Amino acid sequence: NAGVTQTPKFQVLKTGQSMTLQCAQDMNHEYMSWYRQDPGMGLRLIHYSVGAGITDQGEVPNGYNVSRSTTEDFPLRLLSAAPSQTSVYFCASSRTGGSAFFGQGTRLTVV
Amino acid sequence: AQTVTQSQPEMSVQEAETVTLSCTYDTSENNYYLFWYKQPPSRQMILVIRQEAYKQQNATENRFSVNFQKAAKSFSLKISDSQLGDTAMYFCAFMKNDDKIIFGKGTRLHILP
């Protein structure tokens, strides 16, 4: 049982480059979310989805886009990377009232 | 908006001792869920314990237990007989029905040999 698969684990980007962080879950969970983790800030919600075709903004959505075309996949897109987006990113999935299952995280550095 | 506050940025205890991590939250909801997650140096997020707000009984998982005080909006985690492997960042989290999970800023716990 794979759970939540998040790729890549590490990435270095130059300022202005674009990339997509991939997230897939095989648990048929309705909810999927993207968080960023910065020192002293905990996990802050970027975007989340309550089902296929439905997405909404979290606490820190600027600079990021998401889509949810299927229940399984929830990619996060950085259209024009900035040094302020250097962080560790986590994808998570859950069902109503359930605990969240997390991917292994992506350490992104923007230079 | 819901908020989660962890007032202890960092703590250290000796191995085998008992330690309590504090968490308070703010919500106007009556039905919700609370969690404690552990993040060891491997960076993986691991669920430690889960509490349903409508259940008065405090959740327990082996050496981990919570003190859930709904009226006070407090949700502390007690780790008994602490072990070196308990060294990690601990996050308190809140979720209401059909909604996103909100995390506190975390408490870094060091278990000393």
C-alpha cells in the first residue's frame, strides 16, 4: 500500500523557473492538501481540495497553483520560482474526520 | 478562523522521565478533531494520537496520552517513560468536519541520555 507518494524529494531551481511537485494517493481520500514548512512557522496550508474538480486557497497561496482532475492526484505548480519559496513542501490526504497521511516531503531550494 | 498555539518552542527531558507538551486552540465549533503529529529528523510526519471532540474520554496510545479539556480548549500530550527515539518535533493540529487541518508551530523535544 503506497499511501501518499510525493515527488521529487529534492529540487534546486533558479529564480524564475517553473516546476510541478507531484502528489498521488491510493486511499481514495476526498481531501488533499499542500503545506510548506519553514523554521519556526510550523506547517502552513498553501492550497487544499475537498474532491475532484474542487480547490481552495489556504493561508499562503500566492505563487502557487493547483488542480484536482482526479481523486488520486493533486499537483502543485510553481509558475515563476522565487527565493521566498525555498522551503520543505508536504502533500497530505485524509477523509472526513480522519487523520492526515503525509508524503515524504520535498526540499526545494530556489537560488 | 481556527488557530492552534503551542507555547513551548523547545523542551528537553531525561530519558525515562515523563514530559507534557502543551497545545491550545481557538474555535467556535462544537464538533472537531485534534491530533498530535511527530516529525523525527527523517522529516516524515507520523500520527501520534487522535482525539474526537465529542468523546470525553482522553485518547491513549501506549506511552502517549492526551489531556483534552474541551471547555478550556486545551489538548496537551503526555509522553511517559520517554525514550531517545521520542526526540522529534511535535505538532498539534486541529480539524473540523469537512475542512482543512490547521497546525501549530511545533515543539522541538530533546530526550537526553
